Amino acid sequence: MITRPAADEHAPYYARYVDRVPDGDLVEQLREQMAETGALLRGIPESRGGFAYGPDKWSIKTLIGHVIDVERVMAYRALTFARNDKTGLPGFDDNEWAVNSRCDARTIADLVDELEVVRSATIHFAKHLSAEEQARKGTASGQPVSVRALLYIIAGHERHSVAILRERYLSQS
């Protein structure tokens, strides 16, 4: 069981994601998210994939790519710190990554396939962590963060992104 991280296990900015994750079995929640989010995204017509709710906003496809990128980065950080590597890890500019992702040239189905593969890898990694590994900390973006906090950030970031998708993308015709 992966326990909820304390507030001092991540930068205050990430509380907005960690707080979105309900109590319970995090690995099971990650599995359920994969199924629910996959079904939601597969229900979006390909013709809507390029839709952005405003000027200079990401398209639906780019938003999906962003979720994939963030999960990969956070999972890499978690892996690094779980293995007790003390190397400080850099931040990343998610806006720059989104601009250069070329997600709009892909299909929604292809992006969802990738999201599911990345999530599956995260689940396999997370379910085998010992309590000691979960509690290990490292430095990313100049801030201390624990392995378990990174896993909660992954789950919470997806919840955040799906809420934005529902509110700002799918509610508009």
C-alpha cells in the first residue's frame, strides 16, 4: 500500500494534485483511472482532436500528450529516487514540450494507446515498491520530493487534466 505523502514531501505547488487523490489503494486507483480516462478519450470523435477552447490553448490531442509527458517525467523521477540516486533532476517547461510534441499530427486513438502503455509501466513500477523506497526523497526542480508524492502527483495531475477536459473542451460543441 502506498501511503499518502505528508505536505513536506513535495513542493506546495503540487498539493493541488495530491489533494485530488482520494484515500485508498493508489495502485488500484491508477488502474481505474487508466480504464476510465481511456474510455473517455476513446469516446471523443477524431474530428474534435484539434479543438482548443481558446486562442493559445492546447488542443485536446496536445492535452493528452501533456498528460503522457508529465507521467513519464514524474515516473522517471520516482524511479531515480526509489533507486536511491541522489542526483538532482531538472525541471521541464511543459509549455515548450507541448508546442514541440507534434501531438496534433497523431490520432486520438494512438495517443490513448501510448497513455495506457505509460500508465501500465507506472503501475508495474509502483506496485513493487517497499515502504522504504516509497519514502525516499530526491530533488527535482530544486525542490525535495518523495517517491510516493510523485506517484500521487501522477494520479492527481491526471484527475486535474480530465476535469479541465470535461469543463473546457467537452462541454463546448
